[in-house]
Amino acid sequence: MSGGWPVWTAEAVLVCALTMLGRSERSFPPIQFVDSVPIDASAVAEAFVRVNDPHIYVVTSSRLFQRLQRASDRCGDLTALRKLASVLVHEEQHVAHNASEADAYAAQLTALTALGSGPGTPLYSDVRRAMRHTLAQRRPEPVRVMVMR
């Protein structure tokens, strides 16, 4: 117990987010829980994927996940659940569709809108801000020129 409230298991938190999406665990790439962010990922990552790895890794030590585990009601923190659900959609785009970062963020913003946190909400604005920051940090992909002979 923490502060009189139960601490929900990682699995319970995941089920809440998937239920919000109307999805089952089987409909997603395999999801694994990790307790820390790897050195090559953003220090504030809530989840991540690896190249040539079919898993989504959810960071249980992230502020978002900790907030959900310590919620007074299971599945009760709707804002945090919407965020986690949208993060799962984002990472799924990378694993299942080899999506670019821009396309994964587009899917995440679409998911937020479908979940009731669309344009004009603080959550949507936060994700858009993160998207702009992330995309600004990335180097543009080299232009490939095809020579026809």
C-alpha cells in the first residue's frame, strides 16, 4: 500500500489501457515491461521499441506508469490511461508497420482524438509538443537518387 491506496500491477494497468482502446493483448505486438529506460532512448520515454525486435517495451518506472499504478481507482485516471493507450498505438506503428516517427505520432494523435482528448485538450497539446521536439532532433533522411540507365 502506498498512501492508503493499492498499487495496481503492471498487468492491470496494461489491461486498462488496452480496454480503453477496445483491443486485447493478442491484437498488439508482444508487450514487455522494463523498469528502466535504456541509455540510447530518451530519459523520459514511457515506452520504446528496438530495430528488428517485435516487442513493445513499456517503462514501468516512468511518471505516467507510476501515476497509473498508484491511482485510487483501477482504470480511474482517464487522462493518464488515454496517454498510455496512445503511446501503445505509437509504438505499435513502429513495430507492426515500420512507421516513421512522424507517422507514429500521427497515429498517436488520432488515437487521442478517438479517445476524447483531441485538439484543444492539454494532453493532445503535450503530445504535439513532444512530436515537434522529437522531429526537430532527428536528422533528415538522406535523399536517395536512382540513376536510370
